[in-house]
Amino acid sequence: MKIFDTSHPFFQPLWRRVVIVVFALGWAMFELSMGAPMWAIAFAAIGIYCAWALLINYRPEQGRQE
């Protein structure tokens, strides 16, 4: 199941993909520290999915010209 289009040119630079994952997981830690475990779980799930989609399973499109 594809939640968002990982082949979009916005996701091509590695640093953008890393920032998205770190932000989501960092926000989960923030929510946990503020005593909101349900929000922490939600953002942790988003961060884990983004890590899988943008870092582990990411395949850049070959030959795509912008």
C-alpha cells in the first residue's frame, strides 16, 4: 500500500528524506515526554512508515528528467 508518492522529485535528496523521518520520530518523543502516549504512538508509527518508505525501500527513478 502506497500512502504517498516516493517517486516525486521532492524526495530525491537524501537529506530531505532523513529530515522527514527524524522530525516524525522526534515529535513522537516530544509527545511522549509531554505525557501524551497516544499521540506518541501515532507519530512513531508515521515515523517508522516514513523510514521504511523513504530510507529502506526507496528506489529512485532511473532516467527521469525534470
